[in-house]
Amino acid sequence: MAENNQNAMAGSAPAKPKPAVPGAAKQAAPGAAKPATPGAANQAASGAAKPAAPGAANQAASGAAKPAAPGAANQAASGAAKPAVPGVAKQAASGAAKPAVSNSGVYKPPVERADSNPYKDSRISSVSAWFQERFYVMLPVIDYLKKKEVPKHRLSFWYYFGGLTLFFFLIQIITGLLLMQYYKPTEAEAFASFVFIQREISFGWLIRQLHAWSANLMVMMAFIHMFSTFFMKSYRKPRELMWVSGFVLLVLSLGFGFTGYLLPWNELAFFATQVGTETPKVAPGGAFLVNILRGGEEVSGETLTRMFSLHVVLLPGLLMLVLSAHLLLVQVLGTSAPIGYKESGMIKGYEKFFPTFLAKDAIGWIIGFGLLVYLAAVFPWGIGVKANALNPAPMGIKPEWYFWAQFQLLKDLKFEGGELVAIGLITVGAIVWLLVPFIDFKASREEKSPIFTMLGLIVLAFLLINTWRVFAEYGW
Ligand code: HEM
């Protein structure tokens, strides 16, 4: 850096250079020197020098030097020098730096030479510097994220469930990709390929069990996460879209469960899909949708192909898109605290999201992973017998547990037109639930809204009681 400072020219240089390329841009300017590009910008400016780009900005400025960019900014400034970026900022002159004048007294331009490692004296590694130079537009974002804080209070525990849902989703992607190497989505081969994965492939059984269990845990975590954010009223202004995107994520997660259920092509899955895709037919337009989903009148090999493509292409794509929006909103808007907590001093402080909260999240993930491996190894899901459409449906056909509440409602309304009433109730209920942030005006004014707390309790009770009733009747 000392070398760079030597290179810095005195304010006597006449030009106002404006380097337009990355690399070592050394400026000797009496007026406003404003390098607009990344690289090492060595500036000797007597006027206002304002490098807007990353790199090592060595400034010998007698005016106001304000590097807005990362890297090592060495400033030789007598004016207001304000490095706004990471790196090492050295300000090394009170006045203008000495002009490079040879012994003979003849002016010689400074040697134009890029600093081999402009970050060598800085606290950031050269790898990080390399990326920073290229992605410098992201630096304000990173800077912003570094400031993100999470409030600490007696309900903070519930903040971990969003991260856990995300963790199990990542497990789904990894194990799903591995399963796809051997799975064959055709009527003739699907079941056999499942048996092959379970019995012949090294650790194939483990991967399949992890995938099946992680799917269940992901949905369970998403439900817990949804109700915890509901009761903490985290959906209130300005987090409405977090709630809406979260709701879509839950629907997509349920879609994953539904489409994945058929893939082993066993008897149970086959008939459950038959029943599950029969019900919506009673709703207006339902038959059309069911036909598209089934790829025909009945559940068949066509249905399997469609479910497979939904499961591995459309749903993951949509989920990742919506998830990106959800997580971006989490970062931009930050984590909320329950209504009134701040005012009544119930916030015990704040902790940094990066790295403190994330490290605690990771502890949750390790515990979650332990639980997942335990369940996969000790309570394996069976394979069943291959589906045969000609066989009669076995007794006790039921969907997966996260559809049990709706399943029970359909069973309860067993009168003429009852199915349509049940579908209507579920649809209206889901729309009201989706719109909660926009109708809970009290919460958006930071006032307690006990009516909505009651609504949440009713919905929770409906789900738990009905799920329990199905379990009591059918078992697991
Ligand atoms: C795949 C499913 C989901 C994933 C991976 C996910 C992930 C996350 C993560 C990591 C957070 C930040 C940490 C936290 O507050 O827990 C979060 C916050 C949030 N999520 Fe989700 N989420 C999902 C589904 C949902 C659902 C179903 C809802 C509600 C319908 C929802 C609503 C919210 C809200 C309102 C917040 C803000 C919490 C606050 O600021 O206090 N999310 N989500």
C-alpha cells in the first residue's frame, strides 16, 4: 500500500482522468476524479475524489474523498475521507502527495502497474476480494443483511420452525435427486424400481426412507410454522406477503405429498389416488381438472407419468420460486415481535441473524436430522404390493395424515350433496385463511385482535380433532 501511495500523484497533475476499465486505475487529478469501475483506483486528487467502484482505492486527496466501494481504500486525504465499505482504509496524508519528479527535475508520470494483490493488507481474503470486485453491486445487500437482527423474547423458540421446514425441504431435494437415478415412472416398472432401490442399491433403503420421512416432517414443520406465525400475528402489516407466499408454499408442499404418494405404484397409493381424485369431480369444473390430472377417465399409467412430472419438475420449480420470494421478504422486512411486546418491555434484546441466529438454527437442523435418521432407520415405510386396477379396493383406504381432517369432513357430510358442501366449506375456509392479513385490521394497527386468535384456535381444533378421529378409526 505504501507503494501505491508513492504512486499517488500530487495535486499538480492537470488532467481529470476517468478510468473506464477494471484493473489498476491510478488517478492524478486536481479536480473531481471519479473512477466508475472496479479495480484498484489510486487517486491523488486535490478536489473531490469519489470512486464509485470496488477495488483498492488509494486516494491522495486534499478535497473530499468518499470511496463508496469495497476493497482497501488507502486515502491520502486532508479533506473529509469517508470509506463506506469493508476493507482496510488507510488515510495517509495531510496534504497533497508529493509529485513524482526525477532527480533531473523533469516530471515523470507514475509507473502504471496493477497491484498484484490490492487486498494483501486487508482483513478480507483474496478469494473474497475477488468475488467482491465482481459482485460489488451486491455489497450493500450483504452489508444490510449483516445488520439484520432477531428479537429475543419468551416466544422466540417458535422462530426456528421456518428454518426447520427449509431444512427438510433441502433434504427432499437431495434425496429426491438420488432416488431419481433409479426410479422409473412407468406403470410396468415403477413398483419394481422401488423394490430395487429398497433391496439392491447400497443405502437405497436409507435414501428412500429419508425421503419419505422428511416429506412428513417438512409438512409438519410447515403447519407448526404457520400456526406459530398466526398466533404471533406475524402476518400483520407490512408482512402480508410473507403470509400469502407462505400459504402458497404450504399448498405446494401438500401437492408434493399428494403427487409423490402414487409414485411407488402400490395398491394403497393407487386406490387412495383413485378416491382422492374422485371427490373434486362434484365441484363445478372439477371433472375437467380431474381428467387433466389423471390423463384420462381413470387412474392409470398416464396418471403416474403426470404425477411424476408434477412432482419432480413443476412443483419444485414453483416452490423454489415462491420460497425465494418468502425468504427475501424475511430478510428485507426482518423478524417481527408479537403485538405489544416492544412497548411493554418484553423484548429481552436482539441478536444478529448472521451468524448468531443462523448458528442456533443450525443446532435445530442437527436435532431435526437426528430425529429424521432415527425415524428412517427404526420406523421404515413399507413397500406394499404392486397396484392392480382389476383388484377390488382394499379396506381402509385413506389419504396421508395431512389430508385426514378434510377426509373426515367429507365422511361426516354423507348426505345428498354433502361432498359439494364439504368442498365449498374447505375452499371458503382456505380463502379466508389466505386473506387473514388483509382482514385483521386491528393487528395491522398494532392492536390485539382476540377474534382472530379465536379463529386460529377453531381452525387448529378442527384439524387436530378430525385428524385424531381418522387415526382412532383407521390407525396409522
Ligand atoms: C415450505 C414452507 C416454508 C418455508 C421453507 C418457510 C421458511 C421461513 C423462514 C426460514 C422464515 C424465517 C424464520 C421464522 O420466522 O421462522 C419464515 C418466516 C415467516 N413465514 Fe415461512 N416458510 C414456509 C411456509 C410458511 C407458511 C405455510 C406460512 C403461513 C401461511 C408462513 C409464514 C411466514 C411468516 C408470516 C413469516 C414471518 C415471521 C416473522 O417475521 O415473525 N411460512 N418462513
